[in-house]
Amino acid sequence: MQLSPIARRFVHHWGDMGNAWGVNRTVAQIHALLFFHGRPLHAEEIGETLGAARSNVSTSLKELLAWKLIRASRRPGDRRDYFETSADVWELLRTIVRERKQREFDPTSALLRELIAQPDFENETPDTQDRVHETLRLMDSLGVWTDEMLRLSPATLDKILRLGASVQRFVRGGETR
């Protein structure tokens, strides 16, 4: 499959951004290709299109499956797996936020709780104890807020985002940045 110049720019940019966010470039490019193309593709087609090694494509697809950002399906009479992603950007955002929260955020909150529960925590300076407690309070608040946001419909989330921008303008007294 040949990519159009626009598709190529999108896929390459998404790979660069993924890399900046700590995601393997090929993983991000495969997701971008599936999203932009909008139809299921098999691994060979993905590899040929991106010029990526078969092993790299296979590993990247496994990672995307683990993140629940793609799904695999089969076509009658074809033994290959075909991979696709959601075309709904809100669903993708929810999936990414949910997965990152479970993998990164929740374990950090759990660690802070463990540290605070340790008898030796009392031996830390009061300033250190305050910082750790305040960090946990912030993370707990953000965790609750995130869980609530994940329950909302896309239309409601969109309204909240727009409202947030209006509130910021109001708080700044109408000034623009």
C-alpha cells in the first residue's frame, strides 16, 4: 500500500510524538496508520507500508493489543490476523488515559500509601512527610477526577473542555494569551 503525502506526514509525525511521550516510534506509527487508513490491515501490509521489519511489526502489534488500542480479527478463508483501531477519538483518548492510569498512576499512589504506612516514615523530616502526604492527596484527587471523567459521554466531555476554556478566560479577566 502506498501512502499519500498527507498520510505519510501524519504517520511520521504521530511516530515522533509517540516517541516524545515514551512510546516506541513504530508502535505509534502503526496506530497512526490504522487510524488514518480506517480499515483493517494485516501485519505484512503494515510492515511493507511503513518499511518496518516483520519482528518489529509483530512486537508493536502485541504492545498495541496489550494497551487495548487495536483489535484483531480474521476474514473468512484468510488465516492472517487483521488489525484495526477505533475511529472514535474519544474512545481512543479514554483507552489511553485508562491504561496509563492503571499502569503508571495507580502504582505510584499505592507506593505513596505504603511509604506513609511504614513505621519508619515518622523518622523523615516533617517537611518530607508533608510533601509525600500532599503528593498523595493530589494524586488521589486527580485519580477520582479521572475516573469521573472516564464515565462521561463524549458530548459531556466536550462541554466540560469548552467550559474550562471559558472559565480560564473569565478568571484571567478576559485576557488572551
